[in-house]
Amino acid sequence: QGIIHRDLTPSNIMLEGSHCFVMDFGLAKAQDAQSSLLTYMGDVIGTTAYMSPEQIQGQPLDARSDLYAFGCLLYWLVTGRAPFAGKTLATLVRAHTQQPPDVPSRHNGLVPTVLDELVVNLLAKAPGDRYASASQVLTSLRQMVKQLEQASATETSKSSNQPGSANLQLAQLSTS
């Protein structure tokens, strides 16, 4: 808390069992530090494919910049690709600063609408249009999981109430 990572990428995330750890704080800074992006005059730091528009443009950063990077990471996790691509650095920069992302479900039909909405919010161009904090994102993720579990339970209940479904389930059990 109070730290901006500035380089949240798949290679900086470590999974151990059911735990996730953010690694490599080499570019991190205290949120209240005076400098935001430039280490030396004109040097942009970070991994462009995961940089927020404000980081690319050298504007002041806050936690919402890392939330944008988390949105890029989440997009990659559910689609297998980054939200923006470009053959050149200029094309990639333009995409991050000007183009809206495709919703993840366009590349993976199994992504539910509620996750599309969460990721698109994280990838909003203006920091003020994103979640304000990681705790808000966590609350939304928990609500999403609850919604999906309820929808799944409802589907399971509906399918088990179909005429003959109990007989079908018994038949499947007896043949295995």
C-alpha cells in the first residue's frame, strides 16, 4: 500500500500454490514521491505492453496506473494475449493511449460479461474512469465470483429438474 509498482507484467508475478506474489520492485516508487515516470530526462521506464496511458505520456501516477497494468494482465490471463498489439513501439503506444480494447470475450467465448465489464473498467484510458483502488477491484471480483456461483447453481438446479434427468443421472452412474 502506498507503492506504485510501475511494471506489473506476467513475468513479475509468481504463483506458489494458491498464493500470488508480485515480484521485482526495481521500478517501484512511493506514491507520494515527487517524480512519476522519468528516471533520467526522457527515459521512459516499464514494459510498454502493460503501461497505462498516463505512464506512457509521462503524467503523474497513482495506484490506478497499476490497476491498468493489472487489467492488461487479467486480459492476458483470460485470452492468452495482451489487450493491445503493435508491430512498432509507436503503434503500441497509440493503442494504449487512444484505442478502446476488444472485450476479452471476443477472443475467449467462455469469458462472462461481468468479467468483460471489470477488465474494460480497468483498461479505461482516463484514470478517473477506472476503479479507484485495488480494494474496489477485489470487492468487484468477489461479487463476480458470487454471481457466477449463483448462476451455476441455478443452471445445475434447472438441469436436474428436467423430466427424466434423475433417471439419466442414475443411468450414467450405473454404466461407469
